[in-house]
Amino acid sequence: MTLPDWARAFGPPLFAAAIRTTPEDFQVTEELGWDLSGDGEHDYLWIEKTGANTEWVARQLARHAEVPAKDVGYAGLKDRHAITRQWFSVPRWNSPDWNTLDVEGVAVVDVQRNNKKLRRGAHKANTFRIVLRGDGIDGVVLEDRVQLIREQGVPNYFGEQRFGRGGGNLELADVFAKGKRLPRHKRSIAISTIRSFLFNEALSVRVADGTWNSLLPGDKANLDGTGSVFDVQEVDDELVRRCAEMDIHPAGELVGEGSIQGPEVWLGALTKARVAPGTRSLRLGVPTLETVISEQTVELFFSLRRGAFATSVLREISET
């Protein structure tokens, strides 16, 4: 199933590029943003993985430690076709020797202790190094686009990976909406797909009319870097200033029980499942974006808060 070509903020892509030509071309490093306790019943493993799926790695760690896979924790799913560095937590009930771990593409860089399991979404941010390879790269034009992104951010779309290969998760969403019982994992994917797709659709409308990065009466405003939101009844000078300075962002709805914007069958399924509605910032700040440009490659360096997608940045630069 082909995904829509959602609206771009700064015009068409500047060039066609290949990404992930090698794992080294796509590197992600997780930032927890908090200190480990240094003691407790969980080993925290700082792992560098190459060409490996996060969930698969978690299962290998569980096997080595002889604990149930469900007891291994990680903060987020990281790309498979990449070099990624992230934390995993593993109960140390059986005092595993991590020096003897032998898993292809997995290296234990550091081992520490903590008193709690690592939960999903517990990290603060991810730092990226991404190489784009293409022809006809105009360095001057590219730097102008990068400066716009630094100053204004990008639309905070959910990335294509949220919708599965070839948009296949949309079919799962339809099956779920028609009432078929699904395993818990697939049910979660279906719900996430519905909410993400409808958010992107609504955001695309705001991008097309030029209001994705400004507040409108009736909006909710999201405080940058937090889940805090407040209602905007009137847009005064103070709110305009704060929005321009990237202190707050307009927020869109993540549909749930009682929502009215979207296909009735999807919304009905969310209501039946008692999914609480939520919000997500329409804008994603990328103030740290830096580039190294050569004739046929562009290296991008930037950090994004958790829940954000690097593809939202890339699509404003190139067609990948």
C-alpha cells in the first residue's frame, strides 16, 4: 500500500539520495538523560549493534542471562540497517558473565548497574550521523535549506517505518477496525498505525496552508521538550513570540476514544478499545543540525527528542 506524499514545508527535495548504503552511513546513539544508580538487580548494558534488530538483540541477551525475554528492557527500537548504540537492562538473577556474550553484530561496550528495569520511552533523545549519497548536490542551496530547518524546525511527521514495509501496517489497521482479534503486539501496532496516519494527514493540511509552525485560536500549545500542553483561546503577542522562539509549538491530536476526525470505522475501533486521545507537537526543532558537504555526499549530524523520526528531517532535504 503506497503512503501519501505528505506536504513538505520548504519545497521539493533538493536532490535524490541513497541512504543506508552501508551500516556506517546511518548511526544512532541513544541519550538517556539521567544517571544510573550504580547498584540494584539490573545490569545495564551499553551495546553497539550493527545490522541487528533491537527486539532480536533483547532476546539474545535474555538467552545468555537465562531470564525471560519480557524482563529485558530497552528505551526504544533502533534501526536495524545501521550502527546503533543504546542501553539494555537485564536482571542479574543468575549473575551472567557479559564478557562471554557471543552474538554476531553485537558488542557490549560498557556494563553498569541500576535499581530499576529500563522502560520504553525512558530516554531523552537520539543523536544521528547520516550520510546521503547522490549526484547534483548544490552546496549553497543545501546550506540555505539547512539554515531554514535550524531556524524553523520541520513538520513532526511519524516516519514511514511506523507504517511497515510498503505501508503494510495500514492493512493490519483495517483488519483490527473490522473487529478481528489480534495478538497484543499486533493490536498495538494497528492502534499506533491508525493514530500516526491520521496525525500525519492532519499535519499535512497544516503544512500545505502554512500554519504548521504557528498557533491558531483553538489550538493546543506544546511546551518544547515536554508532554505539557495548554489550550490557546486567543493568540496574543506573547504566544507569537514564544512560538517564534521555539519555546512552544502547535500541537495536533492523536485520535482516541471520542475523536471525530477520521474514518468512522477506525475511530469506532479506537473507542471500542478505549484508547485515550492524546497530543503531539506539529513541529520538530532541529537546532543542532550540521552538515559536511562534498560533491556526491552529505553528512548530517543532529539530535532529536524521543519519539521523533530522522526521516522527518531527511524528507525536507532529499528524496531518499
